[in-house]
Amino acid sequence: LRDGKAYRLRLPWDTEILWYPHFLTEHEADELEDTVTEKITMYHPTYLFQTPSGVTQETVNRKGQARICDDFNFGIQYDSSRDKSMLYVSQKMEPWTRSLMHRIEHASESVFNAIWFNHYRDGTVTIHWHTDGNEGLGPDPIIGSLSIGATRDFAFKSKREWHGVRPAKDGSLRKSSGIIHLTLPLFHGSLCVMGKNSQRHWLHAVPAMEGIRRERTNLTFRFWALEGFETIDDAEAHSNDAATNRQYRLRVVPSTALLQRMVTRGAARCRPVIVDAPRDPTLSVGEMLKRLQEHVLSPVGEVVLAAEATETRDREILQNDSVLLEELERLGLWPCKSGCPVFTLQLLPVSSEKIAEKAPVEDVKISEAFSRSLGSAGLQLLREVKISCPGPYVPQAKVIDSRNWIQEVIQNLSGIQRKSKGKGRISQMVYHQCSEFCALYLARPKSSVHLVLTPKRPLRFNELSAMEAPLLRRLGLYGHLLREFLGKHHFKVGLQTRKLSRDTQVFAHLISMDLVPPDLSDLTRRHFLEFTEAPGSTAFISLEDLARHLVDGSTLGGSSKLEDTLRCHRCGQLFGDSMRQLLLHLRRCEAPEFDAGSPPPVAAPSTTSAVELLEEMGFRCGREALEDVLLHTKGSIERAVEFLSAQ
């Protein structure tokens, strides 16, 4: 289902889902994202909730919202309080939105009159199981959903159990019952149309996807009936009622200086937002700014709020220690006679230093021949990683360390029964994920950068066959693309062949070849020899080689026996069987790392440091004699000491 074609999915209870994986081209999706960022201001409403201790607190919704319609004004989605202050005046249709809506109507085989925008700042902003059964949509609405930005999973779940037959592994049909789950990846430019009976018999959600730092905007196209909704003119006539509850709103706009110091296509762009006034009249400017940065704004560094310059006053910076309402009074903005006014404030950077954001992989060098070999699924993976902008490598201290920990993580990431919502211990193990694979931190890394790459669907080593060869090639490509974000190390991507017969989840290693772990005891002799094996050995092979063997049906050739002698893979110095001496040497070795695709250095083994160490220990039999002893003991200091002591 990753070839870019359109699909009509027929589900139980006479339900239809239309899925266009690439409804918009990459260029069209980029242009639409730029247009939405420029012309649509997202509104982040404030909600009240009661803590278990009985204290009422308010929080800003992290999911931004906007409405476009010529006829109606809408309340905030899922609000049933009928509070006039919850009404947010819709924006009028423009030529670009009307043209886009007509295009979606043609693909959806339906008619729409409104567009709802939902903005997800990163992968931790979610929406839980629900149906779009709002008043005015009718009993069986058809809703089109166009996605731009980061790839996110779109999950469906049946409202009740399904009873029928399913094919078994042996090809026979067996009776089955249970809740049905379906997950579709929504790529940059994907369109999903929830057709007939999709709201009556199914729930849908956008689960958390840890490791996604890129923003996503979802455009939902709906048809609203006239009955039950007031017009925009009616809503504006009732604006005085709103003033009794919502005194004002703030429109926060990034300044030109702030935009210039941010990456144009980084993890998330800083865009204008509208938020409700705080209910606490004593809230300070600094506390309000902290609330905005925590819930609404993308990472912008240290900033301050300022009032825009006008004909009568220059731009003035609001003091963080002062009460927000008092600062608005000082600037002459408050009190205001009009009901629920919107005051515009600017975000200014404190310093002119550029934000240290990692640039996306716009310059990944992929040859034309290699691009053709990837296929449509491989090219889609390339596009996903290019726009997702993985973050810095920051291993977490509290991660799972159990035999089946990888399986636990991918079950949690499935979105069916989440154990965490982006902040739990399992969530912290995720470095990055896309629609098909994820990269996980290890509890005991074997190098300064060490990740585990695994498919997000259950797949065991002992179940691998020729059918999984394309998936293994894409997993290798995923590791190749992630290397661009992980520093200037040389990396190796592959798996240990001794794992192939195990009944465990398939995974591969993405490891930097400095092989200097935070804790030296985590790098065992066996791991070191596997990761630095000589060409021709099959103890550690690339995913491409494994895929080729699966397709050919051939056994893994070459020798899988590991060397007995420890040798620095960077400078070639011999250490015999002294793993501790090798580990200490790796920390101070200044020789360059070799390319993961090249053989290790062939320089003659240097025993100078070992000779000096033996001389310091009191062995004064001459340097040539000590060198002969070290060669006889294959570089082992311990064996050399034992040999010399026996003489």
C-alpha cells in the first residue's frame, strides 16, 4: 500500500475509506504548507480541568485550530457548553481555499462547504479516539482529511466487536471475533476520505509518535447543514456576551528578526497563534510567555513579548516581572470598549545568535541509479526522513532493559493500546520513527552513538523469508539516512548473524565506529569483534547482504569465526586478549575512524606504548626483547608480564 496509488477500502458494516497516499506531489504539498503558514492563524483555546485534589487549573490546548467557512461560525470542537465566549469567528473563503476544496470534492465524490485546520506542533500532540458526529454534520457525514507536514499514523477502531471469518496461517478460514484496528500512514500530501458509515460504526485517532519533531497540519473538509448554527454576522452581534467571560485574546506573532534566526524547514516553524486571556488577572508576562513556550510555540530560544509599533508609539517590550493586564493598560490597549478584542504582540529574540537547529537532509546525495532501485516505497521513506528532521542524539537514563524490550516498545507505538502518551519511560526510548520503522535508544550502548533499528510491525528473526527482502533493504536505507543527523562519525549498519535463528523481534544496529561507550564495561569482547570483523566474515552483515541471501536462497558464505587477537580497528595496535587495555586505548586513540564499507587499517601493529608500559613496570631486558615477547603473546600485556616473570 505504498506505491502511491488510490485505494478504496471496504470495511465491515458497509463502511468505505478512500486513501490517496500521494494526493499532492511533494512540490504541491510544500507550497500548500507555506501558504497555510502564511495565511492561517491557529487558535489555541484554554480549557479548565479539575485535579484529583479538587483544584481547578487551566491549560492551553497544544493542538491549534482554525475554521474557514463563508456561512457559519463554529464553536470549539467537542464543546457543548453553548458558551458564547467559546465561539471563534471563522475566516472567509479565499480563492486558494475554494480551489483546494473543489479539488478535494472531486476526489472525495462529495460536496463540502467548510474547512477545519488542526495543527500538531510535534509528535507528542495527539487527538484521542472520537467520532466527528458534531451537530450539523448529519447522521452519516463524509469527511475529507488532507495532511501536510510530518507523517503521522491515522488509526481506526470499530465501536463494537466484529464476528466473521479470517484466513489462518495455513490458508484455511477460521471464525474470528473482536475489535478491528486499522492504521493508515498519512504522508506529506496524503488524502484520507472517511466515507459512509465511518462515523457511525468507527472511532478514529491520531496517536502520539515520539521522535517526530516536525509539525503537521491537517485540513478536514466537511459539509455543515444550515439548521442549528448561527451565521458569522450573528456571532459578531453577540460579541458583547463573550466579553463577560473572555475579556480579550492575544495574537502572538514572530518578528522578522526571530524568523531569520530559525531554520526555514526545521523541526517546526514559528507561526502566528491566537490564545485566550488568562483567567488569573495577576498572571505575569513572564508566566504567560512560559505557558506559550510550553504548550504552543515551537522551540524559539529565549524571547520576549513586545507591542507592535504604531503611528503614535514605538515598539515597546513588555516587562516579564510585571502583571500582563497592567502592561496592556500601560500600553493603552486595555480596557477596550469592543467585546473580546484581539491584541497583537510580537515575539522578539533576546540575542542575535542563531538557534542551533540541525538542518534537514536537503542535500543527501542519492544517485539516479540508486533512486531507481529504491522503488516507490523507498522513495517515500527518503521523503519522510528528509522532512522529519530527527533531533540530537540524547540517550535517556531510564530505559527498559529486558529480554523482549524491543517488542514492548513497538507494541506501545502501535497506537492501539498506548501505555504512555509521549512522556513515559517507553516513549523516552524512541530517538525517531517514521511510518514503517523506528530507531530506539539502548540501555547499554556499545559506542558513543548506538541505536537499534526495527520495523514497527511484529516480525521475528526466525520468520524471515524472501518476501521480507524489500523491507530489509528499506531498513538499511533508513539507517543510512539517519546517519546524516548523528554527527561526523563513520557508522556501520547491520545485524549479528547469531540472532537469525532466534524467536525475537527483527532489529539492526546503527553504531558509530569509534566504539567508545559511556560505560566501558558495556562493550564486551564479542561485540567488539563482531562490529570490527574483517571482510569475508559473516558474524556481522549488512541488511543488503542478508536481503540478497534471502532472495537467492543461499546460505551465508565466508567465515563466521571471530579472531582470537584483539586489534584496534583504527590504528591497528595489537592487544592480545586484554579487553581492558583495548577499551582504555580506544578512549585516547586519535587515529581516524575508517569508513563502515571499507576494511580496517592495515598498518603494522605498534607496540611502542606497550613496551614503555613494561619498562615502567620494571622489566629492563631491552626494547627489542620486549617487542619479541609482545609479538609472541600477540600484544597481551598480561601474558607478557606472566612470561617475563617466569624467566
